[in-house]
Amino acid sequence: MSVSVKVPDELYQKAVEIANEQHVSVDEVFASAFIEQLSAWERLQQRAARGSREKFLAVMDKVPDVESDDYDRR
């Protein structure tokens, strides 16, 4: 399968540099980056599936209910 994707020139030039350094095609650089991003997304989904609202709320209950310091405000 072939897919065309528009990317900013700066990103494409970075991919060209990486491809030249690694002696691979630019297509391989983008495919590798895409595969890595998909893997990261899958890991995030797996971690999210292990979580629960109850566990989150239990942890939040341990946070002190105090005003933040001046240096920690916007």
C-alpha cells in the first residue's frame, strides 16, 4: 500500500538527514517513526485499561486540601 502524507519542510529535511545517516530511505524513516508512535499509543491504552476512577480518587484523597504557594501559581 502507498500513502501520501504532507509534512512541514523542516520535518522532511530532518527525515532526510536521518535517512542519510542511517543509509535508509526517507520512507523507512517515516514508517519507523509511525510504527514507534503506534506502539506508544498501544502501551498508553494498555496502561489506561489497568487504571480505574476509584483508584484515581483514592490517590487524590491523599492530596492535602491547601492553597498553593505563591511561586506555584499562575
